[in-house]
Amino acid sequence: MKNGKYYHWYVAFTFFLFLMFHQADRFIISGVLVSASTWILCGIFFTILAVIIAKDIAKLRNLIADRAKELKEFLES
């Protein structure tokens, strides 16, 4: 597993778990709230970006198709 694809993630996650359980007596609920709110905000942000980027990609594809059609007509004439 040392040379595996996910080895670095495994080590990082294991270290994270060690830190959490090592300092479990000092673990405060505010840390959980900060972490949860950060994940929620990132999820909302990336969902909005996914919608915006999808619309932008569709617009660019239409623009490229129109330009390809114009070029094809120009080359055929």
C-alpha cells in the first residue's frame, strides 16, 4: 500500500484522526461548527459555480458552432 495511488491521502487522514483523538479532551464544539459551516459554504459556492460554468460552456459551444458554420460557408463560396 505504500506505493499505492491513495497512500498520501491515507497518511494524511490517519494523521488527522490521530490529532482529533489525541486532543479529544480539548476538542471544542466551536471547531466542529467552523468546520461544518466552511464545508456548507464551499458546497453552496461550488454548486453555484457549477450552474454558472455549465451555462457559460453551453454559450461558448454555440458560439464555436456558429463560427464553424460561417467558416464552412465562407470556404465553400
